[in-house]
Amino acid sequence: MRQADINEAWVSFHQTPLEALMDSWKASKYSVVISVDGEPCVMIGLVIRDLLSDYGIPWMLGTDTALKHKKCFFSLVPDIIDDMFKVCSRLHNHVHCKNEASIKWLKWIGFTLCDPKPYGVENELFHEFYLERI
């Protein structure tokens, strides 16, 4: 797992990389692993937070390989986001302010990022982010 994702999992929930991957995967209504040449790059999923408000929590945990294969990875993202919107119309989560690659990726997809606020068990600064298709 990328060091930025390891750090984010720890300051958010005091989870190890394996705990973060397994807990996120088990809680997800939708999940996918993107591999390039047989090597895993990222695991992406969606946890349904609230069925009444049609609200889901998208998440992504990646490896350093993802950064080497950005074009391939980015080409798949629109279809993955479309699949998430088939499950719910509001996507919302938090990203650690120090996770620069993820912040760039979220902006590229079209997520709105809010001003940073303390979040997680370590109360470090995180951007809340969201995207809606209503």
C-alpha cells in the first residue's frame, strides 16, 4: 500500500493496511481491484452509509504501482464512478490533507473538496469531499 494511504488509515481509524483493506472490502456494497499486468494497483469500493438519503462512502487504497500506471488507472475511473452512481446518488468521504496524490485524483474526477477540518482518531486535518448526481 502507498505510504500516504497507510498514514491515512492510521490517523483516521488506527488501522493497519490489512485491517483497512479488509474492513473496507467487507463493508462495501460495491468493490473492484484494478490490476495492470497482473499486479494490483488499487482497490476501490463503496460503502452504503444511509439508504434513506441515498448516500455512499467511496474509498480507494492503492499501491505505488498505481502511480506508475496513471493513464491506465485513470481511464477506468469514469466507469467505476458511474457504477457507484448506480448504487447511490451522493458520494461523500474524507481525505487526509497530506495525501496529495489522492487529492489531485479526487479533483480530476470532479469531487468538491471542502476546507480542511480535524477528523479521525488523531484529529488531523482532512478535506471532506463529495460528488452528487441527482
